[in-house]
Amino acid sequence: MRLGMIGLGRMGGDMSRRLLADGHEVVVYDLSEAAVGALAAAGAHPARSVEDLVAQLSAPRVLWLMLPSGTVTESAFGEALAALSEGDVLVDGANSHWKDSCERAERAAKRGVHFVDAGVSGGVWGLREGYNLMIGASPEAFGVLEPALKSLAPAGGYAHVGPAGSGHFVKMIHNGIEYAMMQAYGEGFEALAAYPHAELDLHQIARLWTRGSVVRSWLLELAARALEKDVRLADVRAYVDDSGMGRWTVLYGVEAGVPMAAISAALFARFSSRQTDSFAAKLAAALRNEFGGHALHRLPEGEREVE
Amino acid sequence: MRLGMIGLGRMGGDMSRRLLADGHEVVVYDLSEAAVGALAAAGAHPARSVEDLVAQLSAPRVLWLMLPSGTVTESAFGEALAALSEGDVLVDGANSHWKDSCERAERAAKRGVHFVDAGVSGGVWGLREGYNLMIGASPEAFGVLEPALKSLAPAGGYAHVGPAGSGHFVKMIHNGIEYAMMQAYGEGFEALAAYPHAELDLHQIARLWTRGSVVRSWLLELAARALEKDVRLADVRAYVDDSGMGRWTVLYGVEAGVPMAAISAALFARFSSRQTDSFAAKLAAALRNEFGGHALHRLPEGEREVE
Amino acid sequence: MRLGMIGLGRMGGDMSRRLLADGHEVVVYDLSEAAVGALAAAGAHPARSVEDLVAQLSAPRVLWLMLPSGTVTESAFGEALAALSEGDVLVDGANSHWKDSCERAERAAKRGVHFVDAGVSGGVWGLREGYNLMIGASPEAFGVLEPALKSLAPAGGYAHVGPAGSGHFVKMIHNGIEYAMMQAYGEGFEALAAYPHAELDLHQIARLWTRGSVVRSWLLELAARALEKDVRLADVRAYVDDSGMGRWTVLYGVEAGVPMAAISAALFARFSSRQTDSFAAKLAAALRNEFGGHALHRLPEGEREVE
Amino acid sequence: MRLGMIGLGRMGGDMSRRLLADGHEVVVYDLSEAAVGALAAAGAHPARSVEDLVAQLSAPRVLWLMLPSGTVTESAFGEALAALSEGDVLVDGANSHWKDSCERAERAAKRGVHFVDAGVSGGVWGLREGYNLMIGASPEAFGVLEPALKSLAPAGGYAHVGPAGSGHFVKMIHNGIEYAMMQAYGEGFEALAAYPHAELDLHQIARLWTRGSVVRSWLLELAARALEKDVRLADVRAYVDDSGMGRWTVLYGVEAGVPMAAISAALFARFSSRQTDSFAAKLAAALRNEFGGHALHRLPEGEREVE
């Protein structure tokens, strides 16, 4: 099939390549001319603008946005919606919030355009192994899009999970689970590293567990790769960023009344990893000094925080 | 190779079968004559007692205990140790506590017997797919045992992780990770089940995620199997037993100073699942009534707990 | 001083009484004529409408809303704002969200009205012991209001904590702390109740700890009261409602990157207390059955949930 | 009454002073002659050894050990028990583990000596405000001891909570609650410190809340004291020691099947406060790099940990 791709960063670029490799025609656009040029060299049709891209498609047009979520996606969504016509399909593959996707679906529906929210998992491995695709869409739009999904995903790796909004919702929960799984392995390997009677080979154990244990998983295979390079992760800083979907998952849990002890533990562990000085811990230390006379660990003069 | 197996329950029986299928000679003993008979019918050499079993082996004898941990294993360990000779190898494949295994290794060493602690993962799937084996042993004992390990495990699925004690330690941590992974999926699927705009097909999503998503794992494949049978788990009771290794993991974390927020959350969720009436929640409800006049949910007369 | 009170439920009624008892003039209004009548009998000036109430005040008018947060407060705020004039003071004493209060302050400022958000703690004990008042306001508005605050609070029990919005913010955090403290006592008393060697007298211990222990607090005094009535809380159901401020606190923590392990644990424990059947626990039970063959606790036919 | 005190550190010294001030005769012994001399100057009878101290008492002798728990207490317990006679009372006021106390009670009973375990709360404030005393004892021993308890405690601040062992058990749970309360305040004040619209005065808020709010407590009064000295705790290090009773509480919870989400959260937060580099966080960072290509925060060359 023929479709348009807006956003040629790592994800959008690799997805375009995977589509091209499977015989699809992809019209591509990005603010970066270099990115457009690179894809054109790989066989894509370059476009000079959103309008130009839309003009190179024919009804029902399929346009996939693969941009950072938030204002960038919002602005491209508006521009794309204005350029599309009744019966066209507009896909958002970003990690957008599912409530925003529900709203965009309504705005698109007013113009007769089918909005599709595609949760995409696979990261840097997707080009080679395929992307896992969680699709929120009307049945019609899903049908139009399916040939592309088949090429993007590994066998069985895409599904129509529900109406618009549910694709991003399912992806959000997927990422929440991912946080807690990473925390599970993190706690376990930290415990192994603290074994008192021998220095255990963490890489060997990670690799071993990938072969037939109950905890085998793809994340564990990646842990084995990371530990192979540096078995005690000696030069990795214990600083964990988050791109927001774990937060959204916990926010949803709080709103929906779903207990999320493990997912929130993982999220809060990330927050803690980024703190140089926890105020909660300062207060606990100060209280122990107040009631029990326990010594305070005072900061050396030079290291005090500047307010 | 030729080895003895004491304990022919599901695990010991299946492991004997897998060894027989790969050409080993297995001398078997169990208190249940029926269990011994069944294995004999499958090609094993039956023994009438521990002594009889030991008499059917030749030096260096290899004897594998596959019994419930605790007093049963302790008693069989003592009996077996008395019957073995210098240079023999005595394996405990139970979920024994690693500190007990360290101690047993010392007791065995005094008699010149090599003690091996084998952490075994694989459950009911092990017969077909192989067991994941985490071996704590001296290098000599590991060498003697390796042919059997090779047959029991899938490719790459066994390893010598350290001296005696470390096999059960690594298995304990494995199970701790397993608890937290189960909690991760549990929270995620509960969140999916609460999606406000549509009834999501939990089986479809579980199966989908097994194909290329970041959270794919063997546990997720099992979740897909369970949800295929009963997509809302309508007739499964929310009551989760524990066989003790998650507790041990948390106890170890507390002793070793390793934060275990996610693993302990999973453990405490199991405890909560078994409570009909949390006293902590009763007190919280009573306090809200005391300070805020919030209504108490009183139990109907007939349902009050009998003290 | 003279001020108007809109909302004569338990909180607004008791606060009016406390103000009257200290010599203030209070003009009162409520949709319930009975409530207005009761306060009039206690010395208040009855009003028949918001307009009538405003007409009975003189500049700078002070009008206190003591209504359920959400739509009721929003609607009364709009009506009151329309009736007030430049330089008047409009107080919201509800448990409103601090972001709404920030916004209302801006709307009021456009009409020259001072908006004040008053976090009020004290519950059913406030009439007798005084209310703890956390005031977000401009310095001018705080000055106008202070005589009333002095009467409402116990000695030292009110403060100007910052600009509009901060009063409700501080109250929200106060309630988050309250959740975690209740959970702290709940876990402790549940542990005491499980002492294996004797049945400990929980009322005696609660009362004892109120006299000089490190954990003494007002909540502990209330726990002692509750346990005095019913030492095992035999007829209190383990079902804990929440009125939303604990949720807001966790939502804020997630947004602000503040780890909230204990407060979220308390919130999630409340959620769990209200579940008859945790889906996360169902899935964990099903998974144990899948990988280990562990028996499921199936629900008796008659008790299965209706989907 | 007349009693012996062994151990004249801060706790034992202050308790002896409080007993002397209320008219009791106290025979004191400590390895430090200076400590004995200081108490003698304050009116106590000095002893040169445990035997000498016992010789200065008359039946039924009352001997109070106020020493560090563990080997020091164990050794003094053995020595004291040997020196005492049938009907005497031997008190351990240390933070000993309750299971040790149960065992010591049995050993003492074999010699006809009453063992008493006294949980003591009050810290550096006890001398002035009195100690909160949780007494595990036989009724006879409690009766003998009561005059001293009455002097040591504030009004109502001592109680006979059960048989030997229960005193230290109740104290252990008391400290577990204390951990979670400290965490509750810690999270709350950290949240206040992060308020986005103004720098809130944490000392003012702590002090305010002590006057009539639902979260008022003695710990909050101490927080107000600490924040008065240094409102942002700028020179307190976020490093929280633990003296072991929080760990014991969680270990007990795990053994007894009591969910301890908040208390364990507080314990794990202390562990985290002492880590410079969490291995769990390192692994999470490494995994994000593996699956998503997210940048690693590598340590500068000079700061890498030495293995």
C-alpha cells in the first residue's frame, strides 16, 4: 500500500525502512531535509510539506504521525487534519496520552476522518525484529491500515484492541508493566551482587536464567547483554530517566482505584535515583537526632547545597 | 551416567524420566511403592531403601534428593550422608534455604562427601522443555554431575554459579523476581480490565504482547494461556498461596540492606489476598469515624467474626 | 467582626457556632431552611439567598463558603463573586483542589475581590477544640480575616502559609500525611493482634503509648478511644473510603517527582480494602497454576461473579 | 524501693537519676568507673562488680540491665542470673529481640528468677518527661517492680502488657510504627518543599500543625524544633541509620503474614539513603539503553567505583 509518514526520527525512520523493505510506497516528510533525503535514498518519496505529502496520496489517504508526543504531535495533528478529507485515515504512533487520543478521535470524526492511535513497542530493535502494535481504531480504519501493520510487526504482533484511545491506553499500561519488571530484575540482581559468601557472576546468571527459567523474558536477555559488557555496571550511573508513561500509569491507577504497589515502587525508585539529597531522609535523620540524640551526618562545609 | 534419585513426586519423577530418556541409568527410591513401581516401569532401577539405593551405585556415587524442603529433606540428608563414602556427591534439589545448604555442605565435607545445592526452575513444564539449573558446588562435584545436568536442562540451561549454598541462594532470588513480575502483570491486567471506555480483550492483549513487545516473557505466555481459558478469570479465587521463597528473599533483603520495594509489594499483596478482614483497614475505618464522623461500614449481625 | 457563612453542614454549622460563641456576628445561608433556622436560633442572622446575605454585610464584606468541594463550591463561588464588590474577601473552606483555588483567585482578582483558600482540619472535634487553619491569601485579605481565624482556631492554630492556593495545597499534604500515619498505626496494631504467645490488649497498649512514647499523637488517642469501645474492632468492616485528598497528594507527588512510597501504600491499601476480588491476585493465582501446577482456589458455583 | 542498675550510659544513667530523684535507692555498676562515680555523686550506691552489686541488695533483689542489646546484654544476663537467687527479679531494658527475651525468661525460670523485659521509649527526653514502659513479666514480678516503674514513667506511662517477651515485642512494633510515621512526615515535608508557586515556610507549617490538626504528634513537635534551627535542613545529610528494630518489625511481618507496606517502605527508604549507587537503578538505566537507545549517564572517569 501507499502511505505517508511524518516524523523521521529513529522510530519513524526505521518504520519507513521496514515498510519499504516489504514493498510499500512511503511518502515521507520531516523538518530535517537530511532525514527526508536519507529516506528518499532508501526508496521513499520525499515531500516538501504536509500539504505536498497529502497531495502525493490518494483516497482513502493514510497518514502516519511519528513525532514526539505533546505539542509537536498536537500541531502536526492539526495541520494534517486540515489537509485530509472524509474517509482518510490519520494515525498517531507517538506515546500520546490516551485521553488526548480520545479527544483527537472526536475532532477527526467531525471532519469524517478516521483517527487511529497506534501504541508502538520495540525500540531500537524494531527495524530488525518488528514492532509490537496496539491499535485503537474503527474497524474500517483498521482494515485500511492492516497491510502496513502486517509489515511493521512480527508474526502475530499487531492487533485491533478497541476503539480510538485504547491503543495508547494499552501501550501506557504496557510501559507501566515494563517499569515494574525492570524494578523486579533490578532488586534481584542487586541482591545477587550482595551475596555474602562469593562474588557471583551476574552475567552468567542472567544468561542462565534466559534458558528455561520461570523468569525468562526479553528484558532479561537485554540484561544479560548489558552485564556481558560490564558485569558490575561499574561505569553506569545509577540515574534513571523517565519519559512519562510510568507516571501516567500510576496517575490512571490512582484515578481508577487500581492498587499499583509494584508499578509505583518502580516509578518512585526512579525519582529517588535522581535525587542527590532526599528531603524526607534529611528530616528522618534530623528527627532521630531530636528524639534519640543519634548523631547527624553533617555535610562538609564545601558540599552544602546552595539554596 | 548412573545416579540415584530419592523423591519421586512430580519434580523428582519427571526429572528421572528426562534422565532416562537421555540414556542415563537412574536408581530410584520413594516412600511410595507405587511411585517407585511407575518409574521402574519406565526403565529405572527400583530400590527398597536409601541403603539399597546407595548399594546399587558405584564410586563416586551421585545421589539426588528431590523432596520437600525442611524436615523431610533434613532427615533424608542425614540418612543419605551416613550411607555415602568419601568422594561421593550428594545433591539437594529442593527449595531449601541457602543457609541450611551452606551448613549441610560443611557437615558433608566433614565426611569427605561433596554437597551440591541445585536450584531447579521449570515446574510442570520441565519434563518437556528442560529444567533451569543453578548449581552451587565444588568444581569437582560439578564435573561429576555435569552429564546429568546437561540432560536435565535445555541448551545452556545449567550453570555452576558458585560454591555450595549459592545454588539455592540464586534460586531464592529467582523466585523473588518471579513474585514481582507476577505482580507487575497483575497490576497491569487489572488496570486494563478497568478501562472505562470499552471492555478490552485481555487474552488478545496478553497474546499480542508476547510477539515483539518489551514486556514479552514466558510468564506472559502463561498469562495468555490462562486468559484464553477464562478471559476475566471469573471462577479463579483471588487467593494467592506462597511456598516461602518470596518471604526468604525479603528477609534476606532486610538483613543485607537491599531495598526490595517491588518484591515486598508482591509478597504483601499475597498476604492481603488471603485476609478476609484486614485489621489495619478496620483501624483506618474506625479512625475516620473518630476524627471525621465518617460512617462506619458495620458488619451485618450474622457476619461478625467469631473471636 | 461580621461575616457571612454559606453552607451549614456539620463543618459550616459548627464553625458558625464557634464564631458566635466568641462574639462575632454571622450571617448564614444554606439551601436547607432547617439548617438556617437552627443557626438563627443560636444567634446568627438568617439570609434567604446569597444576595440577601451579601446585602447584610458591609464593605469590606467577608464571605466564607463551607460547602462540598467540586461543582457545589464552584457554583456558589460564581454566584458569590458576582454579588461581591472590589475589596471584599471571599473564602473557600472546602477541601478544594489547590489548582482550582489558584484559578479562582485569578478570577476573583479580575473583579478586585480577594480570594482566600482556607485548609481546615479538625473534623467533629473542631467545635470544642478549635480548627487548624492553613490560609492562602494576600496579606490584606489575611489581615481582614484574622479576627475570625483567631476565634476559630486554638491558640497558635492558624497561619498565613502563602499566596492563594497554598492553603489548600498545605491541607492536601496534611491529609496525605494523615493517610500514611493511619497506615502506620494500622500495620502496627495488626502486628500486635497477631502476637503468637498471648492475646495482647490493644486498647491498653494504645492508651499506654499516648503517655510519653515516641509515637504518641492525637490519632493514637483516637485509636485508643476506638479500641476502648471494641478492642478487636469486631464489628467494624475492613472497608476504608477516601474523600480524595490522598489521591491528590499522590497525583501531585507523581507530577512533582516526589517519591511517596508510604503515602501511596496507604492509598492503595484503601483501594484494596474495597475490592472483593483483586484481579491482580486472580492472575497471580492462575499463573501459579500454569507454571507450577499449584492448586487453584476456585469459587463455589454460587459465588462466581456475574460479569 | 532499692534496686540495682547495670549499665550507666545515657539511658541507664538518666533512669538512675530519675529513680534517685523520686526517693529510690539505686545501686549502680558500669565498666566505666567514671560513670559509676558520676552516679555516686548524684546519690547512688556504687558497686565494684556485678557480685558486689547483688550483695548490696536484699531479697527479692531487683536488678535492671540497661546495656546495648546483643552480646553485651547476653553476657551481663548470664553473669547476673548466676548471682541472683530464687524469687529475685532480673529486668532487661535494652532493645533486645523479643524471641531472645522469651528464651531468657525460660532460662531464668529454671533458677526460680523472674525475668522481666522492659520496652523503654523516651530517648533523650526521658529524664525530664518520663519514660514510656512496656513491661513483659509475671504478675508477681510486675508487682515487685511497680514502684520503680511509677517513678520512671509519666502518669499512666507504664503497663504490664503480657508475659515475658511481650514487653520487647510491643516495643519492637512501637519502633516499626515510628519508622513509618517518620516516613509519612518526610514525604509530606518533601512535597511541601517542592511547592511550585512559592517557597513555603516548613517550620511555620510544622508548628502550625501541632496546634489542633489531625496530624499533630510529638514527632511533629520535634520536626518543628529541627526545622526551626534550619528550615531547609541545609546541612543535614540525607543519610539515615537504623538501629535494627525496624528491620525486626518487617521480619516479623513477613513471618507472621502481616502486610507491612508502609513500615517496609520506611525501612527501604533508609537503606536507599545510605546507597551512593543503587545497583537496581544502574540496571534500569542500562536496560533503557539496551531496548530504547536512551542515553546512559556515565560516571566521569575519576568517580568510577573501585570494585
